[in-house]
Amino acid sequence: MAEQTAARPFTAAAFNLYLKENKLMGSRCTGCGAVYLPPRAICPACQSNILEWVEMSGKAVLAGFTVIASGPTFMIKAGYGRDNPYISGIVELAEGPRMSARILGLDPRAPESIRIGAPLTVEFLEQGEAEARHTYLAFRS
């Protein structure tokens, strides 16, 4: 479903606002049809600046992953670490773009059981309180 380009600029702030609304949005070039996530204001394929917001289906497959046992401070504060690792991966969306995201529903303690090509669906994680509340993107098996 496309949205008018004038509604929101193609910025990280606009992308994050869509995440808060539980929408995974990318940009689509009206000239050549290329789809980008994260969204871009200029099409790298044909250099057109006429793009539109498009909502992604949220369906994806796992294209690559890593298990993280020593993560950034905010993940350590959330309880992740050497004894409780998590998975970060590259997902390929049904619409074509690839992006990095946290992967849920797979066992980080058994990485040999994780299969490239595993089907995933988008999930929006909310963390924090009031002004510090953020919505993060993840994909679940």
C-alpha cells in the first residue's frame, strides 16, 4: 500500500515514527520500481527523486546471522550476555530488500540448528517508559 511522499520525508525520524505505529515502511521509486529499506530519498538505481512510502508485508527469510554473547550496553542491561546470548541477523524481505534486525524464536545456544532460509515475520518490540520508550524492529521464526 503506497502513501503520498508529502506525508512524511524519507528520514530516519519518519521511519522510526512508522515503527512506533507498528508499520514497516520502505521507499519505492516510481520510475524504476526499486524498493529500499531503510527508505531512501533518491533512488540509487536510476537517480530519481520521485519515491513513495510503501508498507512492507513483514514476511522475510533469514539470509545470515550471528549469535552475540557480548552486546552493547542496552542489551546487557536487558539481561543479555555470555549466559544469555541473542541473535542478530540479515533478513531478506518478501519485497526484496535486505536489512539487519534482531532474530527471535530461534535458539542462540544451538546455532547449528538455525537454518538459512528459515521463514520469519516482523515483530515490533517496545522498550522503556514514557519519553524513553522506543520501538525496535525484530523478526520472529
